[in-house]
Amino acid sequence: DTEVTQTPKHLVMGMTNKKSLKCEQHMGHRAMYWYKQKAKKPPELMFVYSYEKLSINESVPSRFSPECPNSSLLNLHLHALQPEDSALYLCASSQEPFEGYEQYFGPGTRLTVT
Amino acid sequence: DAKTTQPPSMDCAEGRAANLPCNHSTISGNEYVYWYRQIHSQGPQYIIHGLKNNETNEMASLIITEDRKSSTLILPHATLRDTAVYYCIAMNTDKLIFGTGTRLQVFP
């Protein structure tokens, strides 16, 4: 099984809402990632979890809060978002958090903030 | 991470080989060259990676020049389903830094 799953596929939320994105992998991978992709732009790294610990935060605003409850699950909690946060949010995983290991991406959650 | 430069777009006839170039003239000795592609509205898909030697898998071949300053991704027999944005990335940490990529259009 080389699949990374993400739920929901689509999410519409107001600026005062609190919602969460979920990502799951059952490949035994020890690194998991969140990326943000705006329309017609390349993906941008947000967070890296290495062995269930946050290892990289690319200066992401605190209204985005990642969580790694166990080695298979990665959440992204959203609160007080702005319309400019509307984007495709991609999750990925890799066997190890190092170079030389390819990342497997999920299909993404398309988020619209109204 | 080294910066990569790719042409913004390319066309290829179905059934022909697609050769996608990438320049990474500032690459350091321990930086891998990765190729991913992204078909419209899907998550990026890993294609291939290499450090120094040429690599081949079931999807593509990767040719890296001896000085490692450039590489070429070869899709040997392009199909319409290979239409996508192709990203070349030089990586030496746990970060993938995507550039703007090459939009490959395969036509019948």
C-alpha cells in the first residue's frame, strides 16, 4: 500500500470557524509533511514531522496548527483563517526524513475560506 | 538547496520521447536531483531521483551530466496521460523546494 489519504477532499469554512484536515499513511513512514499550493503555483512546504516530532516550521502563521498523534496520522488544525489561505493543502510522507527518500503525496484538500 | 532552472513549457507528440532539461549549476556534491510531476488538480507524483549516476525505472530515465550541473528527464514513449507539470528539484535536506517546473503538453 503506497497510498497517502487526505480528508476531506473539499472544505469551505468561514473566517471564524475551526476545522481540521486529516492525513493518513500506513507505509510505516517516519516523516510526514504539509504543503500549501495556491492556484498555478508550485507547492510550498509548511511543516515537517520527523519521528512524530515537529522538525521544521517554515514560518507558518499560528492560525495553522499541525499535530502528529501517532506515526500514521497527521492533522492540520485551522482557526481564524483569511480568504488568502484558500488553497490546495497537500500531505506527503517519506520512509525517512532525509535526502534519498522519495515523498509520496496525497490528493490534497481543497480549502476555500469565505 | 541548489536552485534549478527549467523551460516553462514544452510540447511532445504522442509516442515520441519527451526530453525535459533541468539546469542546476550550483548543485553541491551531496544534493540529489529529484523529478516529480503534477497532473492537474492531483498531488505531485514521484518519478525518479539520482545523485551522480544515470538512473532508469519503469516510468523514466534520468541522465545527469558528469559535472552534475544539468540533467535530463526522459519519458521514452510519451502518452496523453503524461501531460503534466514536471518539477526538477535539487535536495540535500529533508525539504523539497519546488521551482516553477515545465508544463509538458503531449499532443495526439
